[in-house]
Amino acid sequence: MAWFVLVLSGVTEAVWATALGKSSGFSRLVPSIVFAVAVAVVLSMAGLAWAMRSLPTGTAYAVWVGIGAALTVAYAMATGDESVSTLKIVFLVAVVGGVVGLKLLD
């Protein structure tokens, strides 16, 4: 169950990070509101904290950050906000592979 919560927390991290980026320094109203009222920030941190009750801190944090970062970049590339390149995809696969590896070693 801790792994499931940790993965969901990583996903919610990507939501608030994307909203923060789209807010352009809080100068765009809708993304700023999404970020400000996003339960995602609280859920993300709370889920990470809960998962750390039974998972090693280093592993849980690395997985949480890896999922959030990979999804944030993938979303930006899918929406055209960030360029797509073979090397970016290779490195995203490496991040995801590292997260999977940490799970398999636990």
C-alpha cells in the first residue's frame, strides 16, 4: 500500500509543479489558482510522509521526485511547452528505470 500511495503522491507532485510553471510567476490567473488551491501540494507531501513510515526515506524521496519530474517533463513535451529529443526521452527512460529499480530492490 505504501508504494501505491507513493506513486499517487508523485503524480500529484507533477500536477502542482505543472500548475506552478504555467502560472508564469503567478502572473496568469487560472494556473495560479490551480496551484494555490491545489490539494495536490498537500496530498503530495502527505502521501510522501505516509509512505516514509514504512519505506526507507532515501528510496521514497527518490521515487517521489523521479515520478514527479518524469511526468512533469513528459507532460511539457506532450503539450509542446518543451522540445522533444531522442536524448530527453532516453534520460526520462533512465529516470523511470531508476525508480523501477528502487522498487524492485525494496
